[in-house]
Amino acid sequence: METVSTIQLLRHFVEAPGTRALLKGLSSYCNRDKKSRLEAALELYLGMRDDACLKCKLAEKSISALLKVGGNAFGATEEAMKAKFKDPYWRRGLMSVIKGLALFGVTKPFVPGAPFQVVWNITYKCNLRCKHCYAEAGTSNYNEMGTEEAKRCIDKLAEWGVVILAFSGGEPLVRRDILDLVKHSNGYGMYTAIATNGVLLSKERCRDLRSAGVEYLQISLDGATPETHDTFRGVPGMFDRTVQGIRNAVAEGFFVNVATTVTHHNLREVPKIIDLCESLGVKWFMMYNFIPTGRGRFIIENDLSPQEREELLQLLWERLKKSKVSLLSTAPQFARVALQIEGAGCTKIPSHFLNSDLPDKLRYLSDFIGGCGAGRFYIAMNPNGDITPCVFFPMVVGNIFKDDLEALWTDLREFTDLRRRDTLKEHCGVCEYRYVCGGCRARAYGYFGDYSSPDPGCVLNQESYNGLLNKYPLTYKYKNLESLKEKVY
């Protein structure tokens, strides 16, 4: 069966008269079983509960039919699916997918029933002064939630159906109540992560975080040498402490992702940073796009040119094939680069959250899951509860305590716009790779004040990039550099 037929089969099932209305009804709360009908139905299907009310039992029959269609379409056995979805994180993800089908249908790109991930800047306080900080952290002039208010916020996110809650900042580990908040999040079955600069990750702190329920640590490292990292981070002596923090995190069994924002300041050290990641035993290395927001507005001349970014992504792709570490990037062009290099035989489709193996008929799923996820797969939240499409995208669209989260997700014009790839301005809107890429909407917003504008970091948007050279006379002064492959690598 061709993949397009697979999608058509799923769409035919979901769009059958009454199916979406039925699936929407499953999202309602069951007072008798103390869970949403969808969750109770899944537990019945998976053999995790013996009894439920009549309506939840009927819901189980609907879920069973839907999963049978999906399993047959994508080549998964019922036994394999049941084994996978007994994991609470996968189960929450499945609930979000089913709810997304109920709310939006089978769309391209796909929209879940709630953001899979919320990145919560829990504080603006920080122990470093990074040059590129999107939050301009280090100040205390913002309204930040207290412990009890933050827990109520977590309650709302859990009820909404969020799968992953990532605490960021500022530096989240400077909050004295961070362990209490992690435990509260983990108690709902949400996959709990922390984005940190790593300098506070002592062996004892790592043990405490692990015991509290943290699964994943993203640790920022912006150079392969103390001089490069410490200059960028604004405080001397931090490189050694960060590397030791990474070692402690790996030893404690966390899923560790080393994140590097690549600019002209550290571009030449990227291969050595990857070498260091391999020696430290981390799981992921993630190349972050530079975004001109926060303090990044003041170092805009350090952004890469489109050609530099292109060659860096090409290098990452080739290195990925032989590295012990999975290499990812928040630059959505990474998927397009991989597909152009590998052609029709490409089965591994990279994105900023996963390098997906999609062989044969599953390859076309990349059109549904890939590309920029702002306002679609994830959102961000500020210390006061203000909601933005992502942490690099400082456009407040609501507040968790003032707005109806369900209504924001389904009806907000900005979110709807961000999910539409065909309405983006050229070249992004007409690009044949728009569904696996779509450009970085935060970069479009940062440079043009318009999230539908082209991403000027892509070689296919050369005209837009040339316009920026006139807008920012000092920007991209390195645009005439020789090929990076010859000069750097």
C-alpha cells in the first residue's frame, strides 16, 4: 500500500460522519472514573484497568477501532502498540494525537490536541550573562509565580493534555522550589525536562533531580574551549564547570542533550564540540539557530549567512552518519538538506526534536510531522504565565490564567497562521520542501516583524537575505568568506 493511500485510509476513517464528534466526546471528563474518557478507554484497551463506566467502555471500542486502522496502515501489530502505549509518556502522546484528529482532522502538517511540549521560562534570574539570551535573563523586574501558583499552572497544563514540560529560564535551577515543581509535574505522568547552563549540576543536585522525576537535561555549551564558551556566556571559569555538569548528568543516567547556538563566534569549533560530546557520552548534540531576539538583537552581525548555515547543515548530516551522538538542529532546513543529499533513498528525516526513521511507505509522514513546530507542536510560557509560540518568538498571544487554553489552541488566528505552510511568503510558501521545513518562523518574525515572511537563513531565500544586507549595514560582514568546507573544516 502506498503511503498516500495510508493517509487517505486514515483520513477516510476520521472524516466519516460522526467520527470526529465521537472522538471529541471522548475528551470529556468522567466523574466516575476520575479521568478523561479517552484516558480511561486507553487503560481498558491496554489492560491497565478492569472496570469503567458504560460510556468509557463504549469509548474503548471506538479507540480500539481507530488504533486498528492506524496499526494496519503503518505496519504496527496490536501487541507492539500495546507494549509501547503502556509507557505513560507515549500514552499521553497518543491521547493528544487522537484529540488532534478530533479537533482538526488529518491535516498537513499535523496538529495535536494540545502542544506536545511546553517550554516554561520559570524564572528570569540567572547566574550567567549570555550574549545571545532570548530572555535577557539576569533581571528580577518581572512578575514570577510563587510555588502554589506555579503548581496550579502545572495542573492546567496536565489537564490540557501536554506531554512534555520543560523548565527553562533564566536558569531554572536557581529556583529553590524547582524540585517541588518537578515532582508535581511528574505526578501527572508528564515527561519532565530541564534546560540549564549546567554549572549547578553537582553530583548531589543530579541525584536530587533524578529522584524528583527529571528525565532529560539540555545543557548549553557554546564552545570547545574555555575562552570561546566563557566569552559567550559572560562569566569566566564556566566552561570547566559546565563540562563537569555534563559528566555528572551522564553518570546519573539522564538523557543529555548538549545545545550550541552557532554564530561566527564559535562556528569554527563545531566539529570539536561534537568530538567533545562523543567523548562525554551524551545522547544528542543540537545545533541551535541564532535568533535576533532578547540580547541577541545586539549581536546580530554574528549570525551565519545562508551559505554558511547550508554548509554547516551539510556537515552535520555527513557527521550524523558515523557519529555515536545523534545530531539535530532547530534550523528546519536540516530536513531539506538531508533529502537533497540523499535523494529518493533518504529514510532518516531530521527535525529539531527527532531524527525519524521513515522507510518506504512511511517516508511521507515527514510532511505531517516535520518543519517548524511553533504554535503547533510546542509553545512557550513566561514566568508570569504569558504564552508565546516559542521561546524565541516574543509575541504574547495569551495567558494561562486569563485565557481558555482550549480556545487559544483551536481558534487563535496566529496559531492557525503558523500551521499553514501554503500561505507563507516566498520562497517558503512555494518551496517543495515546505512541509518538512517551512522555515523558522521565529527568525522571520525577528528579522521582519512578520512571522509569515521568508526565513532569511535559507539559501533558497537569497533575495530576502540580500534585502537584510541593506537593512543592517554591519550585519553579515562575513558574507564573502571562502567556502566553509575549505576554510573551517
